[in-house]
Amino acid sequence: MQQDNPVLTSANGGGWKKVVWMLLGGLTFWSQALMADQANLSLRLTIYAPPSCTINSGYSVPVDFGNVLSTQVDGVNYKKVVPYNLSCSNLTGAVSMSLSGGTNFPSGALGTSLPDLGIAFYTDSTKWNLGESRSFSYNSRPTMYAVPIKTPGVTLTTGGDFTAGVTLVINYN
């Protein structure tokens, strides 16, 4: 004799079918309640290229001090504007510049090919040491100056042409 499954039988013999249909109907109702309306989205975005800057069209920036008298080198005489230009595109953030490389000279200046002769740099009227960073606005760039200096307490005895080189680095976000 086969025994009826008590879960699937009821007193009137077919009630389990009603329970199944009620469960299926409830699941259908529940799944429809969980479904959300759908809509197409139209997105518009602008992709910006990274900033790009060029200093002096990629060429060196020459500073000619002319004829310099060794007895007149005092960190004031022979001060020259460094004629750099800066061309940037897609620049929106903060900008800074620094001087790197070259030969260190006392007090953060640039050493030259002549002993005891260096070059000090200024942005506007503020001394600017090698490795220091200067923040500025692209639309209001600082004027950069270079001036010959000598080791304190030394008399310059070696004459002749001199050279020095440093790299101007522009940093932007």
C-alpha cells in the first residue's frame, strides 16, 4: 500500500495543487514587484587630452652677460632677464617650475666653468635656489633673472669665457 505524502495531501485530496498555484502566483507577483522600469540613457562626455607644455619652442635659452669685469661681480651687476617663453595646451591645474641639474655653487646658485664664479637666479625679486619649486599662474608667469656671483671673500683671478647649464622644469597637474 502506498502512503500519501503528508505535505502534498490535504483533507479533500487535491489541496496541494492549490498551494502550488498560490506559491507560483505569489512568486510571479513578487518577481514583477522586484522588476524596475527600464530606460535608455544618453551620455555625453568630454575627454581632455593631458596638458602639454613646451619651453622656448624646445631650444636652449641663451643668456649673454656680455663683458664682465671680475672686480664688478657682486650679485647685483650684470643681472639679466632670462628670455624664456612657455607654450601650454590643455592646462587647467596648478603650475610650478624648478631648476635642476648643473653644478652646485654655494648658497644654491649654479656653478660655472670658471672657478669661484657662479650664477644666482631670481624670480621677480626673490632669490631662487637650484632644486626649489616656484608656483605660478600660467597667465601670469614670473620674470626670471640670472646674475653672476662669486665665492664670498674671493678675488676672481681667472678670466675668459665661461659656460654653465641648468634645466628649467615645468610641473603641472
